[in-house]
Amino acid sequence: MRKVAIVGVGQTPVREHWESSLRDLAVTALRDAMDDAGTDTVDGVCVGNMLSGALSEQEHLGSLIVDYAGLDGVEGMKIEAACGSGAAAIRMAVKAVASGLMDTVGVVGVEKLTEFSGKYSTAALATAADADYETTMGLTFVGINALLMRRYMHEYKADKNDFSIFPVNAHQNAVHNPDAMFRYPITENQYINSKFIADPINLMDSSPIADGAAAVIVCAMENVSQFKGHPAAILACEVGTDTIALDNRKNPLWLRGVERSVKKAYYVSGLGPKDIDFFEVHDAFSIITALSLEASGFADKGKALQFASETGIGIKGGLPLTTCGGLKGRGHPVGATGVYQVVEAAKQIRGEVSEKIQVEKNNIAMAQNIGGSGATVITTILKKV
Amino acid sequence: MDIPRYWRLKNQRYRMRGKKCIDCGYLSFPPRIVCPECKSRNTEPYEFAGRGTLYSYTTIYQSPDRFDQMAPYFVGLIDLEEGVRVTAQLTDVTLKELEIGMELEMVIRQIYEDGPRGPVLYGYKFRPKFAEKVKV
């Protein structure tokens, strides 16, 4: 297998992009990444997207984006793994380049969630769960996470207010990311007083639906000198899976998909949790951040909140989390999110983010993208070159 | 309107019929073609008794459109006495009465109406064990 690297990054701001179409967002991010890499062609394009069919009445995204990006004749396909679609697309590109099948692959994650009302998008997002046995019971995606959070609080005697550490940190970092959706800080008090969406999950536990596109150019490490973009090595990009339905898991509070994904990622990179300088965690809901920290080997079972406050998750903390705002602050355009995380990690490694959110130790980054309630998990580890 | 799907799932929604693996005895709900434990395809139907305890619960305030007229409503994870966990709405109960570990039983109720002209979908929900609520 060849070693692979990222030599180009691009992203649109995360917003309610009423003025831009799905294809405009995707092509802008992809072309920005190609410009950053200094290339005007790629061997293939992997498109990460979840809901173009349901919310833009558009499938066949591979061909659409290749066509509009001016890449006539290039192979392009859509990869879908719910909220994990973005990193799943990166995984496909890594496989293609590592195997030698392709030399350079463009990955673009794109999502447009604000074409319809929020309620309509909520129903579409619930298709990540089991349609016959979870969604038809009236369970929403927020509801699934609420079931996890209630049980977590019950089993580990966790205080609901202590979860505020994650969204407060995410918003604080988003202030300094011009592409973030929510560029304002929130307080613990605001967290405590915000309204329930599915109790115990309130508005401040929940990442917002949004539009956006992010892209990376993946190439073989042996070819990085052909590109102008500063490279970041991809040490690992590994997938773990679990049952689609939450109720089919023996212990829902232990995300086996996360465990399987990080174990593989640590194995192929030869690293462990202590080697990670900062972590772009999938903070779709505060409870997922907690469960991810535990199954990724950073915190003991039931100790994620304690770990976060003791270790420090701010930019100057022991393990900076969601350094550019995370899903909560930057926004969560679902199929694009996994690519945003990797773009942000690469920019941290290059030293290209705002001074206020630049982490001091930026040698090894980990990004983790989670599909559904943990049924598909992709963990990516990047290293400074 | 997905009539075939309603029809196909009637044994699950009305009878809570899952599968038992003939080779290793593993019980599944929903029914699966392949036994998750021993990978055998040698399975037979198995009807769950519909009794269990509450593993976790939530109140849905922001519901999908088709559940609008019922919101807010409760959804729970229920540990069946046969050792299988299922997802269902909780009914005939107030938020104050809900408690992790409480005993529940299955009932058939309306899940939603598919528009003014569409069919009414029925299926299982869970309520506090009847004998506990009303002393007979």
C-alpha cells in the first residue's frame, strides 16, 4: 500500500445558503481545493452526501459535480453513510490512492439542508435510523440521542449541566472561524436555560442543520512535490461499524463502531490516544462527544465529563476539541461535516487558522465522523509533514 | 403511501413476531434472515410476550410532520423479559410516572394517520403494567 497525503483543502462558509445550489457549493469547494493543491485535474471524484435526493430532488451527484466542475470524462460517484458520508468519501479516496488504482482523487462533501422547513429536514435526517423499527415509532434523530443521554445520566449519575462544557467550548472556538455558522460565545447559564428538543437534550446540546461544502485533494505521498499545497500525511482513515438500530446493541452507551474504528486507526498509524495533539470530535450532540471520548480511549467509562474538565478541552487544554467550532459551532451540513473536520485538522497542522484558535501542539490530529447513532464511524489521523 | 410495507410488517407491529435461531436459540426482534450470533439461516418465527422494563425514555417535542398531532409524546427503549430490547412509544402514562426500570406491557394503538384520506397505522406501544396501575 502506498502512503497518502492531503495536498489541497477548500471549504465554503457553513450557512443557510439560500442563494447557492447544491452544485454551486460543491464545485466551489472542490475547485478551491484543486487551486490550493495547484492542479487542474484529478483522476476521480468522491462525493460525500446524505440527502440530495430527499431535499434537493437530485441524485447522481458524481456525474453532476464532475460535469459542473469542468472535469469532463472524470469518474465521479456519491458515497453515503448518513452523517458519516463525508469521511466515508475520504476513505474511498484513500483506498483508491493507497492501492495504486488512482494517483490523485478529489473528495467533496456537500449538503443542503435548508431548502425545506426544519421539520421536513428533521424527518429526512431520521432516515439514518432503522426506518421500519425506529423512525416509524415517531423517534427522531434527536430522540435517539436523548435516549442515550438519559441512560448515561442514570447509569453514571452524571449532572445534565456538566455537559455544557462541550457546547460552550465549541462556540468559543467558532467565534474565530470565519466559516463557522455561530460566531458567538454561549454561557453555561444559557445552556441550562435553553429549551428542550427531546429531553434531556436541549437546543444547546444540538448541532444546527446547515448548508455547506468542503473538499480535500488526496494524492500519493511519493507525488506530493508535484503539488503546491502544503501536505499533511494521512496516517489512518479507518471505518468501524455497529448495528443500525440503537436497541439492538447490548450496551448502547459503549459505541462499538467508535471503538472498532479507532482501534484500527491506532493500529495502522502505530499511535495511541496519548499521541493525539487535538481531536475534531463528532459533537452532533453533547452526549456523543462524551461517548466518543470514552470509546476512543481518552476517558474511562462514565468519566468523559470529568476528563473534559480535568484535562482541558480548550485551545490551550490537554486535549483541544472542536478547535474550529465543531458541529455545534461551525454547523453540521451532514454529508459535508466529515470533510470539514479533516480540512480544519489540515489547516491546524499547516498553521493556517486564526491565531486565537491555533493549537500549539499541531503535529498529530485526529478527526472522527459518526454516521447515525454510531453505526458507521470513520476515524482519520493526520500528521504534519 | 407504502401499502405493501404496512402489510409486510403486520406480524411485527401487531404480534411482535421476531425470530428464533433453531441452531443456537438466539432470539431476534426485528426478525433477521441471518442469526447475528451463529450466522445460521435456519430460523423460525417467535412471538414475544410483550412484557418488559424501561431502559431509557425521552419526550419528543419536535416531531416529524406525521406525528404532529400527538406531540409532545414519549418514546422509550424497552428491555423485554426474553432479553431483547425494542423501541416504542410509551402511552397511558405521564412524565412524572416515567421511571427507568418500571414494568411495562405492550398494547396495540394508533401510531399515526397517513393524511386525511390515507390509512391509519396501528402498532405496538408500551404502557405501565396494568395490574400495577389499577388494583384488581
